[in-house]
Amino acid sequence: LQIHSEDARTYGLEDGGRAICKSAYGQIEVSVEYDDTCRRGMCSLPNGYGLLYQKEGDDTEKIYGPYLNQLTGADHCDEFAKTPFHKNIEVKLEPL
């Protein structure tokens, strides 16, 4: 999760630390990265890294990267394409 350093310090988040990112729909654990190019009051999670996978011979599903679909719901999407609004999700951040 990329966040402006001043915002991160306000929430008690450390650069390189871990945090819980919560929305009205769910929550995920994220790595925190200070990025002063982020606008104050906003944060960013790269999309495309949230993968579910299974290793051969292992029945357990594992998650690699932030699984953004956990932060959005079926009613928070484009009316026609049903694509989730990943770029506009109100979240709360809690340090781990």
C-alpha cells in the first residue's frame, strides 16, 4: 500500500511495516510503502497482484499479493460491465 509519509505517520504506519486495510466489504493485510507522490488523504494499492494459487500436490489455496476483490462488493461496480470500482474504495488503515 503506497501512502504519503505524513498520512502514514498520522495512522501509526511504518515504512516497510504491515497494516490491515478495511473497507465496508472486507479487509486485507498489506505492506506499507511511504510514497510522497501520493496525494494526502489517499492511498494506492497496485492491482493485478492478488492471485489465488495452489502448489502442485497441495490442496491449500494461497494468496499472493493484495487481493483487492476482498475490498469491494457486488453493488460497488460499473452498472453495465459489472467491473469493480477498485480505484474508488473508502478504507480505514490499522497498523499491525
